[in-house]
Amino acid sequence: MSRSVFSAPARPTATSSIKSEGHSEGHYDGSVSLPALTTTGASIVEALTGRPVLLRGINRSGLEYSSPQGAEARITAGEIEYIVNEWRANVIRLPFNQAWALQRPGYDAGPYLDALDFVIQTAARAGAYTLLDLQWLDAVTPRGTLTNGRMNYVPPLPDTGSIALWRQLAERYRDEPSVLYDIFNEPHDVLEDDAAPLLGIDANGRTFPLPSRRVTMAEWQPWATHLINAVRERNPGALIFVSGVDWGYDLRGFPLTDDTGVVYATHVYSSKGTDWDAAFGDLARTRPVFAAEWGGGDRDIAWGLELYRYLTALGVGWTAWSWSDDPRLIKAGSLDTTAFGNLVRAALAS
């Protein structure tokens, strides 16, 4: 594959290294490591200097469905350093599980939070940001069956526990600018065999049953506003990522009224077609947009290259899916790249 089609992103420079290991108490004990980020116009920039930063990296999934000790979630320092130093990622998106991260009476979230701390610390030492992604609410409540026959655990909307969780995490990481906040993975219509109730939320934080099984911007934006406010209450300068509807893909209906420090996140797969202008490209011309997920298999290379060129032309950053789940960037049990992984690695390393 020709390397000339790729352009190199700006890489942040660490100002100091994190000194301490993870702690299970409420506040993360780490020193400032990377420049704080904010938004201006359609760009993500360093808050202090205004220098544009193009975030490009990889999803490291696993912690959303497996405890930190589980084989699929056992993330090592060497693995994170390899992603950053060898693949040249400057951001790692880290999907996680609300039920395991939320501290509450009768449950100690400390060991799970320590696992998040470990990834954050290791990535920051290597020079990369960590994008915390609220992927699952729990690992025991199926939310319907996907078209491939697998059970789905990604909920259509968050719940009030999500608000409490983001207050907790924003407080924990308020002094660590390498932590970025992806407030909810993929708002979507309720699947046919998902029997759980669908709840809306009003401006006062009261929930109520929604009459429809569809999730549009009308249902999603009130939740998004509460989650954004929860982060801002504890960490006013946080960089916050907000997905669209239709499994994160569709950003029509944004921007929000007060969106300083907000990045709009799209999830792009070949099944969604190629009307990218309507779904997210038009918004990217005036607001910061980020492709938090994109990926594919061996048959998706031409599509992936076309999408990469489109994102690059718009100055849109991204995190490719996934280091450890289908569609994979590396082959299971090895560091050998898949065909799509070759495309992503070339894009990152150029």
C-alpha cells in the first residue's frame, strides 16, 4: 500500500511523567502529564497554546465485558506502549462498564478503577491520551439480539447511574488532562427482542417511560446534556465526546447550544453506506468531529481507504476498532496485523 496517501498527525508532548500507581480511593493521584485540550471552531487544540491536535489511535476493548483479571481484559504496559510507540497512536479509546466502575454502598469499585488508572498512567507516560468510553451499563442485562445472532449488551440510552458515574470519574481525574470523556457509546433504537423499558429524562433529572421504541435526537439530547453537566460540575475544563444516534453514526441534530469543549463522535462502518456528508461531514466543517469507531474486515479495505481520505480532508481524528475484538486490527493471539490493521497502522505511522 502506498504510504503517500497518509498525512502525519500532530503528536502531543508530555510535560512530565505520572509518578504514582492507581489508587482505589475517590481521587486519582497522578501528576499533570499531557497538555489539556479544548475546542475552538472545528478543531481540538491545546488549551494553553491554541496549537491544533489531531487525535488518532485505537480502541482497546475488553474492560466493558471482562473483569480486569479476565484474559480478554488483561491489559499490559507492554501492550499499551506497543500501540503508542510502534503504531504511533496518540489516543487510546478505552470502553468500560458502568456497574463495575460506579462506587456505591456495598460494592467496592476500587480494583476496577485501578485497572482504568493503569491504562491512563501507562498511556500518558508514553505520550497518549485515554478516551474513557461508557460502553456497557452492566454485563448481565441483554439488550436484544444483533443481526449476527449475538446478544447485545450495549443499551439504547444511559440511566441515572450514568450521571452519578460521570460525576465520580470527573472528580477522580479532574487533575489529569490526559483523560478524555466519551459519555455514552451508541444511542440506538430498541432492538425487537429487548424487553427492558426505555426511559427519557426531563430537565430536572426525572425519568419517565418513553412512548416509542425509537431513539432520536429528541430522546438522546436531554440525556447527553445531563451527562455533560455531570462532567463539567467536577471538571469544567474536560474535553467531552458526544455520540450521535443510530448506533453513534448520525450527528444530524447537533450542535448543542453550549458546546465549548465538546467533540461530536461518530461511529462509521461500511453497513451505514457512504452519505458521510449528511451523517457527520457537514457538521465537521463547523464543529470538532471525531470518528470514535471505524473498522472492517478483509473485504473493507477499499472502503476503509476512502473513509480515511475523507476524514483526513476534513481534519477529523479517529480511533479504529479494535485491538482486541472483531473487526480486529491484529490477529487473535498475536501481534500480526489483519489486512485492515495494515491500513490503520500505515495511517498512524506516516
